[in-house]
Amino acid sequence: MLHLRVLSALVGIPVIVYAAWHGGLLLLSVVGIIMVLGVMEMLNLLRGLNIHPSRTLALFGVLMLLAVVYLQDWRYIGIVLTILTALHLILLVRGFPEYTPADGAGGLFTTLYLSLLIYIYLISTLPQGKHWIFIMLVGTWASDTFAYFTGRAFGRHKLTPNLSPKKTWEGAIGGILGSMAAVYIYSILFNPAPPAVLILLGALISISSQVGDLVESALKRQAKIKDSGTIIPGHGGVLDRFDSMLLSAPLVYYFVSVSII
């Protein structure tokens, strides 16, 4: 299994890095593809909970939010969310009794949950955006990698035994230290901001990415499935690979936006 994870990383990471380097429409398109695939996986996952949202509305929602982000006109965010909510309510009436409130809520949740990936693109629009998106990627990937290997080597104390039995406190701490170290090395090489600030950001990236991973674990546990999909050998589905960024990307965006960096 490990060799499949390595092979997938060797193929996938250069694609993400290339898109992040060029930014713009290319990066937004890559993020959009990830979001659409994630929506499909999320809908399949919800079916395991006997929740059946409208695929059309869920996909329409993420595509509309992508369009708003591309236009950079935030006045339309409220309009899009209102339209989506109204459409789910209308479907609740037209689809009665087959289409339930849980189905409508599941559709809105799917759209909003996957829309967090848009922050990967939004980071690139910040001043020194390339640096910040690479810091997010480096910190998140380092956290995942160090948590995995530290947990396998030294893991003794369960982090969330009922939710994710293989995760340990040792692995979690290893992930935090790994992310801090990786971001610190990046700061030494490229100096986008004071090292102390970036070390703090590295720790926060790791914590948020591990929480994001646990959120997806909770969803899978509820649906009684092991992986969200099979599209990425050794990793599972798109959600299994990008769940960590669902929270780490927004964190980096707002950390940089509101800080004095």
C-alpha cells in the first residue's frame, strides 16, 4: 500500500505544484475539478446514511461559487447562497414526500463543505500569493507525512479511539513538529515573512489539517465506508487526499489576510 501512496504522490504533487505556480484560471480549474469529484464522492457517502441530495443542485452550487470567486465580486456570494437555499426548498415541495429535509440539508452541506477548497485558489490572490499557497501545501503535506510515520513508529496513545483508531497523540505531535520544521525550512530558503510567525503558522496548519482529516473520518464512520472513493491509488478518493486542506487552506488565507505580514 505504501508504494501506491508514493506513486500517487509522485504523479499528483507535480500537477498541484505546477497549477499553484501558474495560479489564475489554471489553478481555479484544477481546484474546480477536485471540488466536482469531491461532490460526487460526498453524495455517495451520504447515501450510506440514507440521505439522497440532488446531485444537480450540489454540482450547480459549487460551480456557481467557483464563478463568483473567478469574478472576484463578493456581492454575489449572498445571492448564490440564497438561490441555492431557495432551490432546495422548492425541491422539498416538488419532491414531497421522497425528497426530505435531510436530503436538502445534505445537498447544502455538500456544497458548503467542498467550497472550502476554493481557499486554495484564494490564497494565490494574496500579496506574495505563490509563497503562501506553497507554505499551505508544504505544511499540510509535511503534517500528513510526519503524522503517518511518527504514529507508525512511536504511536501508543490513541487520539480518537472510537473515530480513528490508528491515529495517536504521538502521531499528531509528530505532524505538528513536521509541519513547523517544513515551514521553517521554507522561510529560511525564501524569507516571505519572519520565521517565528511562520513557525506558528506551521503549527496551526498541522492542527487544522488534522481536524479536517478527522471530520472526514467521522463522515466515513457514520456511512460505514473505509474510503471516500478509489480514484487515487493508495489514498482512496479525492476527499481522502484533500480533506486536510478543507480547513488548512481557509486558515492560511485568513491568517495572512488579518495579520501584519
